[in-house]
Amino acid sequence: MIWTALKRNPLGLIGLGLLIAMLVMAIGANWIAPYDPTKQTGKPFDPPSAAHWLGTNDIGQDILSELIYGARISLLIGILAASIALSIGTSVGLLAGYYRGAAGMVLMRLVDVVLVIPFVPLMVLLAAYLGQNLWNLIAVIGLLIWARPARVIRSQVLSLAEREYVTAARAAGARDGHILIRHILPGVLSLALAQFVLATSSSILIEASLSFLGLGDPTQKSWGTILFYAQARNAFLSGAWVWWVIPPGLMITASVLGFALLGFALEEALNPRLKARAATTTWRATAPKTVIPIQPANSKQDKDTSLANV
Amino acid sequence: MFASHRFIALTVLIGLLALVACATPTVEPTKAPPPPAAATSAPAATTAPVATKAPEPTKPPAPTATARPVNLRMAILVDESTLNPYTYVLGYPGWNMLNLVYDTLLILDADSVPKPWVAKEYKISPDGKVYTLTLRDNVKWHDGKTLTSADVKFSFEYYKKNARGRFTTPVRDIVSIDTPNDTTVVITLPAANPSFIFEPLADAPIMPKHVWENEADPKKVTNATGSGPFKLTEYKSEQFYRFAANATYFAGKPAVDELLMPIIKDPTTIFSSLKTGEIQATIRELSPELAKEFSSAADMKVQRGPGFATTMLLFNAGRAPWDQKEVRQAVGLAIDTQKLVDTVLLGFGTPGNPGWLHPQSAFHDPAVKAEFNIAKAKTLLDGLGYKDTNNDGIREIAGKNIEGTLLVYSNNPQRIRAAELIAAAVKEIGISFRVTALEVNSLDAKVWPDFDVAKGRDFDVSMWGWSAPVQVNPVRMAQLIHSDPRIGNSNVGGYKNPAADKLGDELRVTTDPEKQKTLVRQMEALIAQEMPFVLLYYADGNYVYRTAAYDKWVYQKGQGIFNKLSFLPGVKP
């Protein structure tokens, strides 16, 4: 179903293509990279040559190899931070959407607070208290970007919770936990997937920004860290930026773009609200059953309306 | 998508800022200064039969009628507030800027040795307690009044009364200041103090009594009347300082007629403005890669000098296995310091002397040399019983690896790189260092909590460094390794050794120069042998300027080119 939706979205396909390229690079870094990026394989500050296509960095390590290995760190951070964000975001979204009373209020105000937290000052603080390492960076990014998915998921839960099958389940005596997990969660999973992809994109960009500012882990070879050293060692003044700044910049752009395009495509295909807009054109033709635009798209939920498994 | 759009916007913004950084800094064109005044005669220092007297400053070349006024723009990075002894912000360059406007009794010459200046001679009593200084009689304040002994007495007493750490601490113990006449100052100290000629005599500016005597709050004083070679003519907060040459300066009119110091906060902008010629000099030191880059520019010159600031690998000598001398020695033997200098500093530095002192120090014993010998390092570890039995590349004893966390400041890319190279080097001999970058305060809290070595320490190995002054005075070696925290107040690694303590105790009370030299050499040999730290390198100081604008800069050892003497060519204190 996701694939069918994607196939009709060329931008989504481009995004997917970019991501596959990144994944191949990350997984196959050992075979693709010409050198071990942690070893000194040339003179410091060498311009591009046949031996080092993108030159060497400030201590004579191969920049091309750094870039290729950098895909690992950047994707790792992106995916792990997004996982944290989505775990929290989905839980909060479910609870806040289902319990609309005081509990929901408190949760949503918490979401508002997290949404307006300024990243950089907080990172400076956390770097001081927790130490600058990869895992702290992942945790912090994850803890800071869960609010948006939480809001999106909550709004979907709000509508799901009013459906007949949910009311029926409740009338039949199902406990809240059961309703949330068996009836509502499946309805937001596809939405969560789109949010996950978008959160990954944000995480990669945040990591790059923080590392560039020197707030990341300077001993890890992420793309942001490459930029940090390029800036710290004056690549902008010496002309080295052509091979030291632009390539990691392009890599960051490509991966963020890849995740973002895929995320938007998935969101459009899976978010019932966005779909409603699309429904007037192509979607109705392929799914004539959808009369009320906000009806859940996931067929699993339709099965659940039978109450058979309550 | 809200979040991602915001960050895309942020990235674009950063990009734009980088572009703007390459654009023009906003410095308005300077007005032409008044034509140079008639040649001023250099003061004739009266000769007196005493040991320390001022040599006669040579006459500055008389400006000819056709000489073009020399206007110079030298960039600084932060605002130094109104330039008075209580408001300037940074020790460098704030204090140096202050010294363009004010004078000190003595001055540090190009070798950073105190020499007579406003005081044309000084005598120290045999017990080291009484300083008698004779002032020049031709030193004028910018408003035309004469600088007298009353101003000196007033200034030191003012510093004593109104706290400003740098100037107050050195004058706090003064017992009395007498002024038998206008040009004589007699200062009495409670005890001999060999540092007194450095601070306050060559450090604390003399303030005009007639301006300051009614000022209760020194921070509010905006009147920058001094006696120095330049007058502060204009100051625009966060924008620039404008100085005009003091045509009647006692040591001769400075060779620069107008000095404009724009505040440019971003170093990248400073150096690109220097490339385009919008500024002609800067107080900012060049990093090695830029020194290399600028050295090849035809219209610029990179002035290079030895730096006494140290970079070292510090062991926690109280924690296993670093408490074993042989382990520390093995680490030292595994590090190729020449390679570190070539890689991290691109050759702009001197490899570390394991005995602490810079090889250019007068006290250094050339027999003490660094050794790079992997085989010997391995033999040492073998001898201790450290063997790699589980083939993971790391030696262990009774299942315990030789490993540790190597701490490094996260804001110092050069040191992080050095740490990475060191970790790779010690891996060769089967020792594992895990490089961990920490924010400055977090690292200090682990290595030097509250900057008090008595409070203990919590680290394995750390990248560390001391500033140049610790290196200049060899007596301070005792502070580095003495186990009593009151004496060894810089013994951050907690090194303990009765032999070192004994040597340190002796060094601290020795005034005889020859005996001092012998003790320092013994100390150097001991440090090189015991390796409480591995001295990695001393980075050079590099400064760049455009030669067409002005090229008479004087490199002051350990202090760089921004000093009073740079503007007074030919004057040798």
C-alpha cells in the first residue's frame, strides 16, 4: 500500500533513491572508501590529487574516506534519535489524544514547551553536564524533536477515538489500555512511519549543525564534524573549502533531502488529512469506498470495526 | 515541515553569514591627521654612576616635510571598554592598548627583560627591600603637565585602595612610598621580592594624580589622559578605537601617526580583510595553516617567534597504572614529538623537551633530550609483566588492560587532533587511550577541581598546557612537581617524589644565579626521567602584517608584535 502510494510520487522516489545510496555507502564503507579515515595517509592540507580525490584534512587523513564513513555516523544518529523521538511522540500523542481531560491538557502543554526550547543554548548546557559523546547527542536530539510527531499523532487519535468501533469497544467493556493498543495504535502507525522519516531528516541536520558549532562529539567522523574542523582550520580562507566544505555540505543536503522527500511523500499518502486534499483528484479513483474523507485509511482498522476480537 | 524548515533556514543563514564574513568590515575612512610636528629631540638621559641606567634612546628620524603620514589599521576582536587601568577587559590585547596611552616605570625589552623607562634608573638595596627609582624629568602628561613622583606614589596607593587584581596584588605589601623630590621615588617592601621589577614596576600604569585624585569610582572614569606614545582620540563602543601620535613623547614621536583599531569579532573576517588590504595588521595570532598561507603573500610578512606556552600529556600519577614510572616512560617513548609538530603545527613549533624548559631557555640543559623509541617502550612494558595474552592488541596484567581515558578540551581542535595522534601512537605499544572531548569547565572540574590541587583529581590522562609565564621563571618548576599543594600549586597530576620535593625546596630559596642554574638542571633531569607529564610541543607565535603600511614591528619574546616598542623604531630600552 505504501509502495503503491509512493510509486505515483516521483519526488518520493527520488528521496528513496538517495536514501538507498546513503545506506549502501554506510554499509559498504569498508569496501568503498579508499583509505581508513582514522589513519594518516598523506600530508596535512593536501589539495585533491590522484591519491586523495578530495585532498587531505588538517592531519593528513583522506577526506573522501571521511565522507564515506561519515554516512555511518550521520545515519546512525538520524535513525536512533528519530526512534527515540517517535517512541516518546507516539506515546504522548496516543495518551493526549485519548485522555482529553486534564491529563491531555498537561501533556499538550508539555509538548508546547518542548516545541519552543532553543536547541543551541540547551546543547551547550547538556554538553557541559553530560559530556560530548555520540550517545548523549543522540539522546538529546531524540528528546528535543518528539513534540511535532506527538502533535500530529494526537490529532489523528482525536478523530479515531470518536469512531463507532472505539465507542463499541468501550461499551463492550474493553479497558483503556486494550483500546489504545488494539484499536487506536494501528490507526496511527502509518502516520508514525512518515513522521519517523521526517524526524530522521531533522536529526541529521541538527547533528550536523551542532557538530559544526563544536557541540557534538569531535572525535566522531560525522559530516558535521568534518565541517567543524574545516572551519576551525580556516578552510574558508585558504581555498580548501572547495574540497573540504562543499562535499560534506552536499552529503548532508542529499541525505536530509532524501529523508524529507520520502517523508513528505509518505505523509501525503498516509496522513488522512493530507489525503483528503488529494482525494478529490487521484485518490478517489483508486479507492471509491472512501466517502467520508477522514475515515481511517488503514484496512486493519476496518477489520477491527467488526468487534470480532473484542 | 516545521522543524526541518527551521533548520534548513538555519543552515542557509549560516551560509549567508559565511558570505557576509568575507565582505567589508565597516570601518570608516580615517581623517588625515594633522601634519607631523617638528622633530622632537629624544630625551637626554642624565648619566649616573649606578649599575642600572637607561641607555640613551636613539633619535627617531626627523620627519621630512614631504613624508606621508603613516595611518595604520590593526584589528582587535573584542571591545576593551574605556581604556583605563580599571576598565580594560583582556590581558591581551587590552593591557597592551592601555600601554599605548599610559607608561610604566620600567618596560620589558624585546627579550622580555625589565629595563628602565619612565624611571631612568633604579637601585635595589642589598637586602632587596628598598627600591630607589629616579624618574625622567621630561615626561609630560597628554595635557601638558609634568609627570612627577607624586603621580607614582598616588597611582600605587590608588591601586592598593581600589582593587584591580592584576595591579593591586603586587602593590598590596608595600610598606611605604616616599617622594623626597619630584623625580625620586623610594619604595620599601617587607621582604625581598625578585618579582617586584616585573610586577608592578614593568606592569602597572602610572595615572595622572590631577585627573584621578577626586575619582571615587575608577570604573566610571572616561578621561584617558596618560603619558604614553599615543593619545586616545576617539572610542566608539563595539566599533573602533582611534589613537593619535603623541608628538611630544619623551622617547620620541611614534612612527605611526594614526592608529585605528577596529573591532572585528570574527577571525576569518579579520584575515580576509587583511588580504584585501582593508586592515594592515591584527593582534590575532596566525594559526599554522594560515602562517603557511600568508608566508607566500608578496605584500605581507609573517613574523615568527618562539612561544613559551606548553602543550603536554598529563598523567594522574596517583592512579594505576600511570603511577608506575615505567608506564609513563613507555608512553613518552612511543610519542614522536617531531611528527606531532610537523602534523599538528605544520612545523610552526618546537618539539617538547621532556625536562619542561623550552630549548631556547637560558636555563635549559642541552643534554636533556626527547627520545622516540618504540622497541624500548615495549621492553619497559614487558619488564613490568604487561603482555597481550588475549590478542586484542592491548597489553594486560592479571586480566586488566593498560587503558585509560584521554581527556581534551572540546573547543581546541588542534589539541583534539594531537590527542588522536597520541592515541594511535600508544596503540603501537599495546596501550589504549580513549580520546574524550570535554567542554572546558567539565574538564577542569575533573583534572583541576576549583583550580586547587589539594582537592584531588578524577582522570587517567589529559591533554594539558601552561601559559608562557610559567615557563619564563624557572623557579616555578617547583610548583609543577612538589607534592605539598601549597608549594606544588600547579602539580595537577598529583605527582609525589621525595627527591623532587627536596630539590624544589632548595630551588625556592636559592638566589645565587649559578647555584640556581645547577638546581634547575637537576630538576630538568629529574622531570625528564620521571615523566610526570610528557611535554609534547611549544607552538610558535606567528603574526602577519602588510609591509607597505608599516614594517618596523618588534617581536617581543613570548608577547608578540603588539607592544609599545613596535611603534618606537630605534628605541632600545
